[in-house]
Amino acid sequence: MAQAKNKTVAETTDPKAFISSVEHPTRRADAEILLELFSGVTGYDAVMWGSSIIGFGKYHYVYDSGREGDFLATGFSPRKSNLSIYIMPGYQDYGDILARLGKHKMGKSCLYVNKLADIDLDVLRELIRAGLIDLNKKWPVAPK
């Protein structure tokens, strides 16, 4: 049986053009800040993943099931309802950092923030670095 392909893959769309198309002015301004913040922390160029995720770095994974693929190492998406921030492999070991972050909600590998004014950007930088270090221990992170 053939393995299913990832639906979210790297695209050629310009992340800056995508951000300029975000209708909500606060979400667009926050996305511009996050673009610079993630670029500075990671040292990686921004790449669109699917139609709405801006990623930095990538890793190749192989699960015990045999499924494998490539995915963004970290990134964000300016969604209509909030900012989604992606830290792989998840936030399970980051309770001390998250306690200092500010107002947010969590998913498995996704952090939801209403606006950047609700969080401490220095703590977000720390969280991104910690996530990349942990991810790189399991699956090496590459720039593109």
C-alpha cells in the first residue's frame, strides 16, 4: 500500500507577499514582526508551507510506522482568529518557558496567540530556540 503524502509541503510563494495579503491589520503587522523575529532567531530564510504557514528550516522524519516526510522546523501562520506558532516537536517540556510567555492557548505542536502584545517576545525567542534544539536532537534540522 502506498504511503499518503503530506498535504502541507514547501511552496514557492513569497512569504512577504502572503503577509501583505493578510486582511486583518493587527494580524498583518504581527506577522511582519514574527517574520523578522523567526528569521533572526533561526538564521533561516522564510519558506511558505502550504497556503498559509511560514516556516523556517525543515527536518526529515521517519515514524515507527514507516511513514516519512519533510516538515517545517518552526514557523507561524497569521490565521483569521489568531496567530498560530509552530514549535516542533511540541511544548510538552517547556512548561517553565510557557509560564513566562503571557496569554496563549496550546495545541500539540502549536501555540495560539491573539496578538503579539499579549506575550513577551523575548520569551518567544527562547521558546523557538529551545524547540529547535530539541527537534535537532531527534531529527536534524536543515536550512531549507
